[in-house]
Amino acid sequence: MNRNGVSGTGVTISEAAKQAAARRMEIFARRHRFKIVEVVPWVVALAVFFAFPNYLALGAQILATVLYALSLDLVLGYAGIVTLGHAAFFGTGAYAAGLMAAHGMGEPFLGLAVAALAAAAVGFVTGSIILRTHGLPLLMQTLMVATMLYELANKANSITGGADGLQGMAVKPVFGLFRFDLYGRTAYLYCLGVLFVGWLVVRRIVHSPFGRSLTGIRENEARMHAIGTPVFRRRLTAYSISAALAGIAGALVAQTTQFVAVDALGFERSGNILIMLLLGGIGRLYGGFIGVPLYMIAQDRFAEIDPVYWYFWIGLLLVLVVMFARGGALGVAERLMRRRDAGQ
Amino acid sequence: MTGETPALETKALRKSFGALNVASDIDFTLLRGARHALIGPNGAGKTSFVNLVTGALQPSAGAILLEGEDITHLAQAQRVKRGVVRTFQITSLFRGLSVLENVTLAVSERLGMGGDLHRPAGNRRVIIEESFSLLEALGLADEALRPLKELAYGRQRLVEIAVALGLKPRVLLLDEPAAGVPSGESGIIVETIERLPKDIALLIIEHDMDLVFRLARRITVLVQGAILVEGAPNEIAKDARVRQVYLGERARA
């Protein structure tokens, strides 16, 4: 026993207990391994490509938004940072990629990289100020940051095009080979590829010791201080990474639609993504993969049929989720699985 | 007493919130390997003292020395790295996480791996094995994978201690380790504390006099933010002032 163990227990550990211990450690150590169900979203996404060739433009927007939701899940679901201003990073990325493409630097991956850096910088600078607060004050400040950027973009007519939006983007072909076509085929696969890489990154982060410590901060920040965690630094790192990913999502939307509207920084962009993530399930990595398509497809359908009452139905759905389906779709699925396991 | 530097010292430590003095010029010494209890009536400033020593509160004046080194201005996390560790009066853990994860979080921070973004936590066998053997030693192995919140409160108190031990403390401050635990279950907590490695300097903040007299070899009585008296348990038990302000009030059965 090491010097801080408890000595002299006088218990001889039996062979069976040793095996049980080894088994438990194994289960614990395997949590980050890929499970077969994790293939499902990617199979579905590829199937959609072939099955719905007329909906690929919408599909590309959904994929980009899933990445945006994923970035939000990292801060909200894992680190427990409440935010109503994530559009600040989405919009920063969109404008960064948009301005690049509008000024003759339309290489798509370069655009993504610059968008990620710009959004991360905004996340780092604003985060170093506002992450000193928690809860409601923090929520208000995230809202404030996004609103300030919105007004900035709105007023900076000569650069951003203001309320008319940024026009004249010329995005070059992906890998110099695949043009962004009218049907959204390239856009769809481009977004899918970037989302896949983004998902790999986030997945790796949440299972790393850093990611686990974020969960610890969400669960009990005071205790994290007491076990020697530099809490502020961890939160800031998570916030900056999340900002970079949101920036990439914004860049994807800008590049695939060849347009940036000022509402890329708008409040709805911050609020809706929260609703989408809530519908799917927060803090579960896959909430966005369910909530975003659900919301956006429904919006696309219902907005045509009943544009006035669309928000009423979403509101009602949200109330029901909060009351009866905590944890969103994935939360419900988890409970059903647990019940099944318990019944066996 | 030996000439060795004490594990922990406070010199004229003071903390006031406006007119309220929660610590007024506390000169306190915790020897290496000490089994020392800090007692006092409610509101005497015991938990504030813990907060000052661990860095959760900044003192208004005075100094805190860890093995002779001034740590007064170090942040809480840095003090933990140097071995100043506490447990909480009201269990303060990661309720949604498994028991094992509660400990691995602490162990990986101690080893400086808490900020690692790359390798999956599950691949850190050293951390998992060390954490698990701590749980085994405290009799928590069977509950290792259960969410902490499903454990009985007494068991959660043991996890508190396991998390603290995962940080390899040199000075361990136990804030009412048996608080809220039914008397039938507190025995195991006392036994666990008795078995802690001898080189950890222990400061036990406690209300339960039976527990104090069983564990402590030295007792400091704190009243209204100041040290009233300090001595061996039998001296404290006999001290008239202590009986008046503290033991008397509690009317031991």
C-alpha cells in the first residue's frame, strides 16, 4: 500500500474479489471505446445523400447546425457554462469565412481555419472577462457579447454589408476539384466530412481527463477547486475550443450558401440552437444529431403550412419535453434502456 | 515536541467581514503527523478557519505556513498541489458521477494530468488502479461503479475521505467527517480515520465529543474566532472555561 493508503485493514482479498475488481476497472476504462450505435448517425447521413437528392441543400444546413449544436454541448452540457450568446462565435466564423471568400481567398479549408481562429480569439478574449461569473450574470454577459457583435456587424456597412448581408462571396472548389453545385451535393458531403472531424475532436475531448474535469466542474465547482483544479483556466479552454467549433459551423453555412446575413450573430441563432440541443438531450454528445434534424425538418415543413403557429407548436413541444421528457430524446432513450436492463 | 518544522502554522491569522471577526489573530500550530481536533460552539469560526487555511478565503491579515513555507497568497489549487487538502462538512462531491470517477478526478489532478486533452482518461491505467485500490482499502470496491448519489450518506462520507486521500495530503483537514451520519454508521468512519497513514497531519473539526476524545491527542477550542485554550484531551475535559462555553452547553448525556 502506498503511503496514503489505509494500512492494516487485515482483510485478505480473495481471488473472486480480485476478479470483480479487475472487471470493474475494465468497464470503467472502456467507456471511451467506440460503440456500434455510434455508427448510426453516419450511416443515416450517407443514406440521406442517396435517398433524398432534392433535399441536400437543407441537409447541408442541418449538418452544419449539428456541428454548432455539438460546440454548444461541449460548454453547456459538459462544462456547465450557460450561454445565450453562442451566435457570437457562429457569426464570427461566418463573417470570417465570408470576408475571405469575398476578397479572393475562397479556398474553403483555409476559410474554415481562419474562421476557427477568429472565433476562438473572440471566445478567449470575451471568455477571460465573462467566465469570472456564473449562472444568471454569466448568461446575461454571453447575451451582451453576442448583441454587441451583432450591432457591430450591423453598423459596419462597408465591411459586412450591414443589414443587406455580405455578398460577392466566391468559394473555390473543395480540394480544388469539387465545385459547390446547385443541388448541394458537394455542400452536403463537405459539411458531413467537417462534422465528422469535429465530432471526432469533441468526442476525444469529452473522454480525455480534461473533458472529465469539465464534467467535474459542472457537477461541483467548489470541489474541483478543492482537488487542485485550475477551474477558470479549464473553463476558458473549453469555451475557446467550443467557440472555434461554432465558428467552423458558421463558416460552413456561409460557404455553402455563399452569403452571410447579419442574423448569423442574432439572438435567434443563439436561442434556437439551445432549443434544438434541449430536444435531443444535453451533455450526451449526440443531442444535436437528433434535436437539430428534428427541429429543422419540422421547421421546413411547418413553416410552409403554418408559419404563424409554428413557434407555438415548438413552444408546446418544449414545455412537454421539460415536463415529461427530461434529458430530451436521448434522456428518454436512456431511461427506457435502463428499465429494460432492470427488467432482465 | 521536537525541533522539526510544524506541518502547518498560522501566525496572527485574521479575517473580518466588516465588524464581524471570524478569525482574530489565530496563532495555531499543527505538528507533523498530528491528530489534532478543533472544537468550538456553532459560529466559533471553525469552518472559516478551514477556508482560510485551504485558500477558499483570503485572510485580512496574518500568515499561513506549510512546513515553514509561506502559502498565504497561494491560490486554493496551488495549496492542494502542495498537500493542503480538506473534506467538507456537507458532502461535496460529484453526485452524478460514479464513485470511482470521483476519485480518479482527484488522482489525475494530483498527477498533473487533469488538463490533458488527448489521451482518453480510460487509458490511464495507473490512475484507475490507484483510485480503485483506495476504494478497496476503504471498503468501497463493490460500489465503485455506482453513481455517487445512490450511496447511503455514510458511504458518501467515506468517498469524501477517499477523494482527499487521492490527493496525497500532507495536511488533511476533516470538516466534521461524521456529520449527518447515523450513529450506527459513524463507527466505520472513525475507524477509517484511525487507520490513516501516520505521516499525514490531521486536523479534525468536530462537534461530536465522543469522536473528538477518541481520535485527538491534542485539542484546540475556538470561541468567537479566537483560541480559548489548547491542550491534551484530559486537560481540555477538565478546563472550567471550556466546560462553561462548550461542553456545558451541549449537556452531554
